[in-house]
Amino acid sequence: MGVGGVVLYGSTGPENLAQQLAALESLAPPGEVPAVMTDEEGGAVQRLSNLVGPLPSARQMAATMSPQQIQQLGLSTGERLRSAGVTVDLAPVLDLDGGPGPSATDPDGTRSFSTSAATAAADGIAFAEGLIAAGVTPVVKHFPGLGSSVGNTDIAPASTLPFSQLKTGGLLPFAAAVSQGLPAIMVANASVPGLTDLPASISSAVIQGELRQQLDFQGLVMTDSLSAGALSGTGYSVPQAAVAALRAGADLLLFNSTSAQLGALTAATIAAIVTAVQAGSLPRTELVAAVAKVLAFKGLSQPQPATAGGRRIEHRSNGLEPRAAPASARVVGRAHGFIICRSLAQLRSTDDLGQ
């Protein structure tokens, strides 16, 4: 179906994970290496603890380690992730939270480095830079700040602190991450009182207004899971939320599913995006603009030579920003811009977009 990436869940991984992922990579079209992601934060959120080793929580890191030591921990963690075949770590959490969670009512808790914006920024960026040094791409989360949120977006609609408070607190670590040039940011599913009643992941006020324009973030924007209770509880199915998130300015869409429903949900989501483009409610230019972000995120410019929909597609892979290409080639490349069922879904030809 054109899936181009996966997110690994659980608490332990098979000893032959690297070999399994290599086999997965061999199924991908040439030059379209799957993004392999996981949430290796430390503490309560570790997916591959048997392969990476136990990690302290972010709160414990901040309490017991210097930023230099945290960076070294990020480096060693990244090296072990990379040796297991993982290329992206959905970490660190830059939210400001001092609660006892993570729990049904406190999504962050010990996943947060500190209630101090300066500490959270310094320590979170240090961990991210360690990952980068190991060749693993970090994704900071959850913009614009889930600390002290009202409710847990995984379960039901929830809201952040009022935007007026975020501007002097929760937003600051993300501004520091942008200033430091970190490559990717995950947007939360919480609404933001004083800014938007929508989940942030489908809000142009959050993504375009605050993240792109106010903070001048030029990297990749991905959503939190569009299968979350915050979206379904607001009346959005995954396909509807996918279109809304793209329209709001997201580059990658995350959602999860049971294996039995995965194929149907993936197909329905792709169909909803195609329909929105055909109807003109989702401008094709927005998809084309996002491909540069996603290809750069995956270390590509134009994908490698392949055929799609009976056409030969010229590709390049030099780790640079994509240069101008014919519209048809760019639209096919834009396929890298969807993460579906927490995976990257590719529209295989321009015909798939109704052209």
C-alpha cells in the first residue's frame, strides 16, 4: 500500500530486531528507506529497554545529571537504537510538568525534565543533540506544551494551560529547540485556551500561526496520534483528522490501528486525502510544499529511480533540500509526507491524486 515507515511499541524488542528491520527495508522501493521510529524517552516510556538498556526518566536525568552527561546518555542511547535499526526517536519531551504521572490524568509527569523552562530546554536539547550525534533523529514534543494539561488526550479531549501562560512558560523550551535547529516537532492533540478550541494537531493557529510564523520553525511538523480520544471525542475520524491536519500545515500524520483494521483504515485515509485534493479543499501546493520537509527528514532530496503508476520517476538522494522538479515528480515524492497508522503512506502516482 506504499507504507514507508513504522513506529515500534511495547516494552522489549526481539533480539533479531535489526535483521527484521533490514528485511522490511528490502521490501521498500529503491531509495525509499522506511523511517523506523520509537518512543525511547527513559523512565516509564521505554520500548526497547532490553536492547538499549534501562534509562532514567527525564525528571531523574535533570535531578542527577549535567546537560553534558545527559548529552552523553543521548549519544549512547542513540548508538544502541541505531544498531537495532531505529532511525528516529520520538523524544525528548519538552513539556513543563511536576506532577506524579504519567497517568490517565497527567500525561507527562516524570516524562518532563522540569517545571523550569530553562532546565527543560537545556536538558532536553542536550539529549536530542546526543541522539543526533549517534545518527538518530530526535522529535521534540508535545508543542505547544502539555505540562499541567487538563486531561489526557490519548483518552479524551483535553486542554493545555491558557495560551497566555504558555507564552511565558511552556512555549519557551520549544522556542529554544527551534533556535538550536532541532529537526522535528510533534504537535499535541490538546486544545489551547485563548488560541484554539480545536486539537492543536489540526489547528492552523497552532501550526502555521505559532510554530511556523511566530517561532519561524522550518523543520518537520508531525502530529501526535490522530487515533487519540481527543480527536474521536471531538468528532473526527482518522481520515477526517488527516485531511484537517494537512490543511493546518502538518507534514507527517501519525495514527495507530489494530492489525485487523490497518489496511482498511490506511486505504480510507488515503482516499479522504485524494478526495480533498480533487475537491479543492486541500490545495495540492500544500502537499508539494511538505515533501521537502519529509524528504529532508529522511535524509533524501528526490527519491531514487523507480517507476510509479507506469511512469519512470527521476530521484536523487544526497541529503540536500529538494530542488525544483516537474509537478508530477514532486507530487509523487510528496508521498513521503504521510505517516499513516504510525507509518509513512505513499501515493504511488499522480493518478492517485486525481490528476
